[in-house]
Amino acid sequence: MKIKSLIAAIVTIGSLFAGAAFADVYMKGEDVAKLVTGKTIEGQYRECGAGRNDFAEFYAEDGTIRGRERACAHAGNWSKYGGTWAVTDGKFCVTLGSGRPSGCFDYQVDKDGILRRFNAEGVADVTFKIYDGNPDHL
């Protein structure tokens, strides 16, 4: 009986450590805000498809987003749009309107500075290249 209790205790402690490690997988919303504020991100989809657009967004310090988009992998005119960003309940949130992906998402950044946004199911949604300032004058 003592061995079963000891094994149960070890499994419980191991689970706690695994849970803590898993909780640190995504960036805090405040850290995402520090990373993108005053910068432009450019969306890079893993594959083009219906409803997917190439886009660039400038994240201003006042919480506004100024963006442009066009059909994925097509040359042509860019259309402009706007939105807002905020940190809510520890997550980085965007509101873009007009059917664009909006909400509070989880993010990771890799050693090369590529930012990845994940949807609610934990599947990679899109990656972003980050550029200093507002090179596209959005």
C-alpha cells in the first residue's frame, strides 16, 4: 500500500511540473505588445487558399492598427483597413472587423524573430515577419 501511495505522489508531482512547463509555451500578452508596438508585421501563411490575404499591419503605441491586404500571392492593388489592439486577461488581442480574424490569440516567437499566432485549438494559424517602424507608411 505504501508503494502505491509513493507512486501516486510521484505521478502527481510530475504532473504539476509538466503543467507548469506547458503553461510557459505561449508568450504573455504584455510581451507580445512590447514586441510589436511601433513595428510592422507581415503575414505569412503556410499555404494560400480562398479567403487568405497577404497583409501588413502597423501596431501604433496608441492601440491602433493600420493595415493593408490583397489576395494571397497575387500582384495588384492593396486595400487598407484599420483596427485596434489591447492586452486582455494576459493575452494579446486584435479587433480588425470586416470578417478579418479578430480575438485574443496565443503567440510564440522563435530564435529568428518569427512570430507565430495560434488559434483556439492550438493549431498554428499564421506566422509574421516583424519589421522596425512603419516602412510601408501605413
